Amino acid sequence: MVKKGTFRVKSGLAEMLKGGVIMDVTTADQAKIAEKAGAVAVMALERVPADIRAQGGVARMADPQKVKEIMAAVSIPVMAKVRIGHFVEAQILQALEVDYIDESEVLTPADPRFHIDKWAFTVPFVCGARNLGEACRRIGEGAAMIRTKGEPGTGNVVEAVKHMRLMQEQIRAVIAAPDDELMRMAKEMSAPYEVLLLIREQGRFPVVNFAAGGIATPADAALMMQLGADGIFVGSGIFKSGDPEKRARAIVEATTHYNDPKILAEVSAGLGEAMSGIAIEEIPPHEMMQVR
Amino acid sequence: MTTEIGVLGLQGAVREHLAALSRLGIAARAVKRSAELDGLSGLILPGGESTAISLLAGEGFLARLREMADAGVPLFGTCAGMILLAREIAGQSITYIQAIDITVARNATGRQVDSFETTLSVDGIGDDVPAVFIRAPYITRMGPEVQPLARHEGTVVMAQQGNVLVTSFHPELTDDLRIHRYFLGMVEKYRQEVQQ
């Protein structure tokens, strides 16, 4: 018997992306550049986070025509973003047969209270999280891959570091917790008890956990990998930089050889201008994307 | 010489293969640079993205793997690993290690919504082997030296030519260790040959 859309099949694709870099692209040409540089997947969207942040307005799912062009241009998996809670955008992307859907805080949320019921889909979902409770709730809703939220479009890695460190610390605490403390932990983290049980059983977080939000340099990518990320999403960091081809390739090398400072020194040299960054303190509270 | 098996560790499902080997009590390590290939009695090429893995490996590394294949070292490629080991890849002129005389079609099972799991009948292993296919490649041509080991709906999805074993699917995503054990049998045979 053939079974499609099982959790193992959904999380399995994410497992295959481990140790790789997923790059935001807005055109078929950018997708080809990403593939040639060694990206393991591309994320199709209308505007990169830095532009969404600068231009404001409502950010929505990309035009299906654009998504199709990107899918036709590359042989690696194509992901695309939907607004939080916008299950019809997700239905459309599933009909287009994208390989993964990112229910993303980078776009303007469509539902202030509820995320998408991701169990209802055959296509797998990735969701952002700032802490273990949030990550476990998304898994409870059916997400098969998690990424840190960071603060998208800033070129500033500090928030991704914060989120990854917190999540790792909380995972260690759950694994070490005695039986009679686990329910209390679930309550305090607002995490589904069953997902915490799974973490303890497996001795690790049950799905792939990538780093995202503010990664702009090869060193940023290697930092996130050394902090325990399974792989890297780069949004604005590549196509908002001076030499996208070279930077993309360098971030790919840095993600694989994250523990080898000699290689990191080689690939970090002479990349031209990185995207100009934003200090988190300069962002007005209502423009913070991670709290969505 | 102790048995040590490598898992090509540039990108992809490295952890799962290492875990399967460790459950079988075999020493294993991830290999990221060609110098780390020395002394291995076998190598697994995991699933991942074949284009990314080949770029990260580079020509020198691939040449070393070709030498290992020629020297009879057992190699086992799953999914992307099978693409790297194939002699020909349908629709593209680029090839990689060319250690097994097959042609593969990339992403032959379609996009992710068509990825699936099933059970297969595998020659010499069992008729209930769980298999996970993720945007999987299929074998569309086999040379006379190649032995088909499993089919899915008529298409060959597992094959062997001497010291090279390939699967379209991911045994490492299941708890079933029989295919890894089969590969260890190949490794054991190679070690005995080397000792003689």
C-alpha cells in the first residue's frame, strides 16, 4: 500500500535538507543563481523581508505565476510563504504542488488567533518559533519542520541567536526533567504535553530545526550551526548584498564546514558589501515581525 | 584493521545513517573532506540534494570516490547518493562518480505532494521492507552487470553491481535495519578479500 502525506514523508524531506541552505528568491533568475550556488531549496516570495520592512503595506503570498516560473526554473525543492492562518493561500500553494509551505510571520498575518491546521494538508509545513513552547504548538498543529524566527529583514543575527539558545536550553531541560515535573513544564511553556514526551523519548527535538531571521554572513551561518541549528534559511542576506553569487556560495560552504575556522576564513574573504543591517532597538514595537 | 564505515557528511540525512550503523554496533563517522576517507571499509552516500552535495564535494573529492569504487570498497547510495553513483542521469550531461552502470531519472516520483511510504519485497531480505520515497529518483536503465533487488510498481528501486549498492528510497528514515545489515555483509566480504 502506498501512503502519501504521512508525517514521516513530510518530516523526511526536511531531514534531507539538513546541513544545507534555503534561500529566499523573488524571480526565476534568482532561483537559478541559488541552485548553482548549492542551495538545497529556494523560498519563493514576492518581496524579500528587508523590502517588506522598508515598503510596508500588506505582504501576501506570491503570485502563483511567479511561483510556477520558479518551480520550472530549478530542480531543487521550492518552498513558498503563506500568511499566518491563511489556509486558502495554503490550499492554492498545495494545488500548485510547491514542496513545502512556510506559514510565516514575514507576511502580514491573516488570523490574529489561529494558525493553519496543517494536518489537513498533504504538503508539509515549516513554521517559525522563538521558544520551545511555540515550536511544540506548531508541531501540535502539524508542522513537520521548525525554524527560529529571528527578526527577519534586519541582517542582524541577534534575535535568531536568542531564539536558538533558548530553544536548546529548554530542550535540554525537558530531556533532563523527572516524570513528575513534565506536566508542569508543559503548562509553563504552553507546550502540548505529548510533544514534550516525544522529545524525552527521542532524546532530541522531534523535527528538523533550522535557523532563520537576520543571517547575512558566512560567519552568521556557522554561528547558528555551532549553536545547534540543522540548517540555514537566508532571506534578504543574499540578494540584498553586493555580490549575491559569491555570498550565496560562501554561506553554503560555511554551513557545511561550520566547525572548520580555516575554511570559514577562506570563504568569508572578499565577498563585497553585506546587506546593511538594522539594530533591533531602532525597530518600533509594532513593526517587530517575530511577535506575530 | 577494524571495520569503520564512513557516511558522506556534506549535507543531508547523515545523522540517520550514523544512527542506523551505531544501532548495529558498527563504528561510523561523518566524512566532509577527502583526506578523511582513508582507512574506511565502506562508505554510505546519504540522501540530500545531489546538486548541493556534488558542489560541496568538488572534483577532487569525487575523483577519490571513483578510485575507492574501482578498488572494490563497498559504497551504498540512497536517493541523492544513488544519483551521485549512477553512470548516467536522464536529461542532463553532468555525471558524478559513475560507479554503477545505471541511468537514473531525478525526481521521478514527482514533487513532494507525491512522496510516499510503502513496503517492498527485496530479494534476499524480505517481502515487507518499509521504504520512504522522497522526491525520489528511479532507475530507468540497467547494464548487464547490474542486479535488480527490488521493484515498486514495476520500476527498479534498488540494485547492486559488485561493490556498489543503490536505493531510490530511504531505509534510514525507518527503524528497519535489514538493508544496512545487507550492506554490512558486503563490507565484511570486502574485508575478507583484502585480508587474503
